[in-house]
Amino acid sequence: MKRKDFLAQVGIGAALVLAPVCFGSLTGCKKTSTPPTNVDFTIDVSTGALSNNGGFLVKDRVIVARTNSGTFLAVATACTHEGTTINYNATNNNFVCPNHNAMFNSSGAVTQGPANSNLTKYNTTLTGTMLRVFT
Ligand code: FES
């Protein structure tokens, strides 16, 4: 096999391997940051990550956090920059993206770029130990 033919076959093979990864979604290789709509779920906060102040968890693309003062927050998990899943920082009571370090306050508003739009915030109500998160 000639070098030119070999490189052509390798190139086509690599493209076929990568194609499902990059073209598997409407947004290609870039992660989506579309926040979930019609959110409505309930979590028992008597156990698990939300049983202690400062804990957080992700459910249905929503990050639910329990602040150090015991109140609950819920925002979309996808960073508005490129869609990376954010984390909750209880010490600063804010949300931080581990990818490019964008920061959002407890209401989901951008406090540090490169993100330039706010996170979608969801409502929370606590009844006994059951926390409802909803739009
Ligand atoms: S993806 Fe979050 S700051 Fe870039």
C-alpha cells in the first residue's frame, strides 16, 4: 500500500470513529447549556447530601444546595458559558464552574466570567423533610 493510500484510509477511519461523538447531538462537540424546563421533583432531605448544611446534589440537571444557614437553593447545573456542570461552594455561598472558573451568586447571577448570562433559578419549598424543587 502506498503512503498516500494508507493516510487516506486512516483519515477516513478516524473520522468515522469520531463522527458519532461530535455529531451525536444537535450542538456537535459543544455541550448544551439549555436549562431544564417544567422542573418539579421532591427530595427527602433527612438523608443524603442535603441532610447537612453545605451539602449539595444534582438531580434532573438541577443542582440543589443546602446553605450553611440551612436554606435551600436550586439552579440549573449547566454553566452558561459552555455547559460544564457547576459545583456549589458553601463557604462562599456561590456556584463555581470548574472548567473556566465562572462564578454565580446564590441567585444564579453571574459574578465572574467568562459566563455572561445567569443560571436559571428554581423555586424550593420545604414541608417537613420533603423539599420540592419546581419552576
Ligand atoms: S464552561 Fe463554565 S466557565 Fe467555561
